[in-house]
Amino acid sequence: MSKYQTRQRKELLAYLSAHADEALTARHIARELGNSEISLSAVYRNLNELEKEGLLRRVAAQGAGREACYQYAADEHCREALHLACRKCGRSFHMDGETADALIARVAERDGFQLDRTETVLYGVCGNCREVPR
Amino acid sequence: MSKYQTRQRKELLAYLSAHADEALTARHIARELGNSEISLSAVYRNLNELEKEGLLRRVAAQGAGREACYQYAADEHCREALHLACRKCGRSFHMDGETADALIARVAERDGFQLDRTETVLYGVCGNCREVPR
DNA sequence: CTAGTTGCAAAGAGTTTGCATGGCG
DNA sequence: CGCCATGCAAACTCTTTGCAACTAG
């Protein structure tokens, strides 16, 4: 729980909410905030706190590197939605709500498996990236 | 592509195929094969090769640690299936084929998103672990 | 015998932590 | 002013790599 409202924290949150559809690495964020002079450790510390508070979702690395990716999950709606992550552009999307509900119900019924909405990220290629292969 | 059939390689493969339903870390494997005296680096090297050959799937860490988990994916059927990973027991299961096909079709239609079967792992709690909460 | 493999130790990459300094309230 | 947060560097963890010794074919 944030007690103080430091310059670094403010700019970090501003950046995150402005890029809520992207999965970002700690280093990426620190670099983008270069002007703001924020240390990598401060980024990590704040990211960890935000994750505990549930404002952020930590998703596994996608590409070659093993860095963890963090993504803003501000509202209830976003926390409830199943996420689709594009392996080409890194953006992520919310799966259509009805599709998600149907999927969860069907998996529970046919496989006896209870999906966790917040942990699950489905990978693939988004519409934009498919239309413009290169 | 493995050219030689070393003792370590044989025992590693034997262990993997005997635990095809679990997602294992390199360290876990090395420890379990303790009697066989296999070095951690040999485990990593073989795991990487097997992954390139497509016999293994590398999934992101699930628990607290950041270790990558590897899972045997011997047959075509397993490579094509969507995987459900239980966050309690670590086992993984194949989603019912019809459900998977329907999901992929529906996501493509409603969200314009093309799911990648091999990259996607859905997290949740399996039937066994739900019945026995503790 | 020859080339692929292993084991060890050292190097890398990503993340966390200790501690002194600095800044919010 | 007091306490939380930052920055730096060192510590840690996981993974990869260089190299000499070993071994399958």
C-alpha cells in the first residue's frame, strides 16, 4: 500500500495507464521513463507492490528473453476478462465476454477443470498483425 | 538432433516420459535423477535440444519461483491439444478436443484473434484438487 | 579415432535486497 | 521531523557457455 506519492510513482502509474493494452517489462518501463530518472529497482519495487494490490497483472515472458511482463489491470472489468496476447505486437485484448463465459462453463463441464480468469493468458496472433504479415 | 545415446540422455528421457503429465523444472529433474549423477548443465542442454526438436514444451513458471517448466509432449495429439495446467498439483491435462476447436473458431470469429495451440496454457484448478481442498 | 557430450566453474541475465540518503506529508 | 521511498551496488537465482576430459559409435 502506497503511503507516499512520489514523483517516480506518479510517473510510473501514468505510464502504465497510458499503455494498458501492452505487456511491459521492467526494463522497458525504466527506459521509457528515462527522462524521469527512475531507477530500475524502484520500478521493480513499485511493480511488485502494484501487483500485490491487484492493479497489475504479471504475465510470463513471451519472447526470447525471460523477463516478466507487467500489464495494467485497472478496472474490475479488466480483472475479470480473459486475455488474448499477440505474440507479434505484444498488445493484449479482452476476449469477448460471452465466449469467455461459455468457455469456462464448458471446460468445467467437460474437463472438470475450473479456469482461473486472472491467471490465464491465451497466446496467438491478433487481427491487425495477421492482415499485415510484415 | 541427438547423435549419441548417452546414459544421461536415456535416463532423462525415461524420466520425462514417465512424468508426461507434470510440468517439471530443470532443477527438479536433476534432483530426481540424483542417483544417475547427471549435471544440471547437461539437463539444461538436453532440455533445450528436446524443445527444439518439438518433443518438449516449455511453459512459463507458475508458482513463486521463476524457473521455467518443461513438459514432455511426445505425440502429435499432445502437441495439438490445448493444455490445462492445475496450479495446485502442477499436473496438466488436455482440453476436450471439441471444446478446443469450438473455442479457437469462436475466438477467431468474435475477436479476430488466431490462437496458437502450442503456446497457450490455461491455468486453473483440476477436478481432483477441487474435491480435496486440502 | 573422431566428434558429440559431460561436468565444472565462470559468466550472463533478470530480480531482489541492504543501507545510506533524500523527499513526502 | 519521521518515516517511507529511492538509488546504488552487492547478492541471488536461474540459465547459458567455455573448456578440458570422457565416451559412444
